[in-house]
Amino acid sequence: MSLVAGVDTSTQSCKVVVREAETGRLVRSGRASHPDGTEVDPEHWWQAYQRAAEAAGGLSDVAAVAVGGQQHGMVVLDEAGQVVRPALLWNDTRSAGAADDLIAELGEGSAQAGAKAWAEAIGSVPVASLTITKLRWLARNEPADAARVAAVALPHDWLSWRLAGHGPGDGDGALDQLVTDRSDASGTGYWSPFSEAYRSDLLELAFGRCPVLPRVAGPAVSLAETPWGAPIGPGAGDNAAAALGLELAPGDVAISLGTSGVVSAISSKPTADPSGIVTGFADANGAYLPLACTLNGSRVLDAARQILGVDYAGLDQLALSAPSGADGLVMVPYLEGERTPNRPRSTGAFHGLRLANATRADLARAAVEGLACLLADGLDGIVKLGIPLRRVLLIGGGAQSQAFRQILPAVLGMPVVVPPPGEYVADGAARQAARLVLGDLPHWERPGTEVFEAAHDPVVRQQYGAVREMTHNR
């Protein structure tokens, strides 16, 4: 039986899974950590991939491989294929001012007109996460480095390129061998899901010129081969790869709770949201992936644990021992700024603190409810675009929180489906690799799915909404 490999080069680590192409049975896996920080030398990703592949028993026996990766990260290369400067990751907010400038420039001075124009052009309104804003920041703040840039890639593009044997010192740099897919390209800010093409005019607006960009491959093609002769799939951005791993269908909404919080859905047509809450990305299978992404995810729970001095089980126990609404204590969890809504310079805060609710249990409950409300705001944005909502699936490391599993259904007012724990980004990449072997995407069974239900409690969101609006109006 053929084996395939999926790679997830994420913010915090590289994960590799090896699965049977036909059944999806996990044969072996490995992982290796990435450095902390919001800018990273991409060479660390290559080294982590090699360690993760070795921990997975090597990949010389796999028939195909594909890579899923963190979106938006700016990887800039010179003519020889050398990295010009450390990559700026999606969660690096230094380009927030550049995003504001680009919106105003396309709107001829009007932020509202600019937001509408950007949404109609690329399906998204620029925020600090998008690659295009990072390129503007580079051009304005590091002009010497900007002048050296011959090509711009994304993390998954770059790692796939290295897997194909390219890289520094490879003759002329082999920049023409860079390949991406439509899902990752749609998160750059200079590729349009409406025209399915790069918008060189927008890239020139941001950067002043158009470096070499990766070719955008279709979802079912081999872009190159590994040194051992296995075809390499086009890969995908992490959210699109996770959608493949989950086998999302129209009507399904996935909430992924990792470093960030992501709410995504499958759509048959491209979307545009001038408010900027929902980004109109493409998926990895020929459709579209409207998506709301928060900067703050499971690390909100980590922060609460640190404040309270407990482990994950202890946080769950405290949160579930407090009443719904945390006795009026509300946490706005903008701990690292926020993208949904776009408040990159904001901070987190507790509101409504009184002697009666100054308890460890209420604080824990407020943290979980605040995170749930933040993600519920993203879900509202997707529903407002007319995307059908049939069921909600919860994945990611934070999905293992028993408190979050039980509180989220009450906040959303609908059941939440929790698939078994897994590396869904890597699994999605593996399914894509399996398509190269089998000729079509396989269906892989996922035993162990759980469904969590709770009575709807609108008071939690009402409390949160009042505080959120108060903080917005400051």
C-alpha cells in the first residue's frame, strides 16, 4: 500500500505525518520546534523539517509529499536564492501603519473607500498580517534590503522549493522554480480570487516594483520531485490544508484554536467584506475559504493559567466551577493586539471587577468566555456574508480544553463537533499528496468524534459586546 507524507510548517513547529494513501491510517509521525518570535530565519524551518522527517522515520519510502504552512509570512530572496532578511511572520504587527497607508492610498485618502476598493480587488482589506503590508514596511524602513529583493515567497512555497532541491547556491537561485497554490497566494494581498491572478498593480503600489513571484499551481498537479523521486504537491496555506484534512463541505464552519483563532468556511464563490472582519481567501480544492482570523488564540488560556498558577486541567476545573457570565467579570482578550477587529495596538483587559467576583474561578471563566466571544464575532462576520451554517467543528490544540468545549456551545447557541485530536494541516497536505498517487482526493474515516451541546446563554455575549463597544470607542 502506498505511503504519502504531509508536512505542516507552522508558527511554532514543523509536523510530519506519514499515512497510507488509500485509508489514511497513520503509520508514523515526527515534529520539531521552531524558534519563538515574530521574525525567523527560514533556515530554521528547513532544519526543523529535517529533524521532524527524521523523527518520522525518514521519507524515502513515501510515494508523494505536500506541505501546508503558516500563511502571509514574508520570505524575501536575492538573485542567488539567499534569504535577504529574517522572514516576518503573520503575527508580526510592525506593518500595521503600512496597512493603514495602503488602504488610504487606494481610496485616494478615504479609508472607507479604500477598504471597499481593496475588498473588491482581492477579497480582503489589508491588515498587518498580509504579506503586502510587510513588503511596504520593508520598502519604507529597510530600503537597502528592499533593493536586494529579487523574489518574494511564503513559508510553504519556500519549504516546497527546498524540498525540490533548490536553495542558496543553486546556480542562478532557481527563482523561476518557486511554486505556490491559490490558497496561500490569496493571503498575500496581491493575488485576486476574482481573477485568479496576481495583481501586479497592487504589488507595485506597495513595494514600488514587482519581484519574481511563485507560479500558482492548480490543486491536483505535481510541482516538482524530491531528490528521491517522489512528486511534490502544490501544498496550501495552513487553513486551507486544515479544511482538506477535515474534509470540510459547504455548510461546515471550522474553528481552529491554536496560536491564533481561525473561523473558516467553504464557499462556492469568492467573497468580499469591506469591514475587513472576513478575508476572502481561496481554498486548496478549487473553491473559496472566507475566513476570520484572530491574533489571540489558545495563548489566552495560557496567560490565564500563568496568572492563576495552574495547569490546563486546573484551569478547566476553575472555569467550570464558576457561573455562566463569571458573575459579571468580562475579559477582552486582545493580549497581542487584535486583527478581528483590526486593533493591532490594543491590549487585553478585565472589566467589571468587583470584590464579589475577584475570585480565581471567575477569572478563569472570564478568560474562556472572552476567547469564545472573540471567535463568535468572527463567526458572525462569516454568516453576514450569506455563507450557509450547518455545523461547527472545533480543532487545534486549544480544542482539548474541556472548559472551552463546554462553554463554546452556550456562547454560539449551537452544538460543537470536536473531531479526534490530530495534525489536520499536515493531514490535509497528506491528502493532497494522496491525490497525486490515487488520482483523486481519498475519504479518510475519523473515528472518535464528539459532540458538545449546552443551553444557549446570550447574556455572555451581551456582556462582552457592551464592553467591546466601550473599548472600541476609546
